[in-house]
Amino acid sequence: MSFEEKSAWIMGVLAGGMYAAYLTIILGRAADTPLVEVPYASTLLWTIGISIVAAIVLHLLVAMAAPRDANKKDRRDREIYRFGEYAGQSFVVGGGLVALGLSMAEWDYFWIANVIYLGFVLSGVVGSAAKIVAYRRGLPQW
């Protein structure tokens, strides 16, 4: 497995896992209060921060385990990276558009922030999944 494929696994698992942890915490707090009144900002920031730090540490560990592979990128790696990023970016745009609509409709900040966070998570998970599938089965032929 190439370093870039390992990187896709790291990013996909971290994005999905940390979002699941965030949802577990927030929904656990919502047992006694309405969802929009649950304090979410610090939990959101902590899960994002932990995800970033964990990604850096895991990438360093993978690079130390196979230092010769860490800086190798061939044409296929670059094409798969671009394909995965394009696949995932639509969710960032979609989340931004939904958040814009929610803000214009004057919805609570809770929903706006969570739509944006979900867009980022879906971007990471879908982009990583697209990269992994491309590594395993090849790039789709349009």
C-alpha cells in the first residue's frame, strides 16, 4: 500500500470517527435539553483540533515506518489525489450553500455550524473513499 493510500485511510477514518465522537457527545448532552441549546462550540473545536493533531501524528508515524515511500508521488498518485479531492469538494460547496440558506432563513447558529461541519466531514470521508477505491480498482474512465 502506498503512502498516499495510507494517507487516504488516515483522513477518512479520522474524519468519520471524530464526527461520530462529536455526535455522541452532543446527542448525549441533549437528553435533558433541546438540541439547539446544547453547548456545541467547544466540542466541535476540540474534535476538529484532535483530528488535525491525530492526522499529523499518524502521518509522521507512517512516514517513519517507511521513509523511502513518504515523499514518492508518481503521476497515478497525483491523478488519484485530484480525483478524490474533486469528489469530496462538492460536499464542502453543498454544505456552504445549505448553511447560507439557513443563515438567510435566520436559523439557529447550532444548525448552521453543524451543517458546515457535516459538509467538511462528508468531504473528507467521500474524498478519501474515492481515493481508496481508485487505488484498489483504478480511476474511472469517463
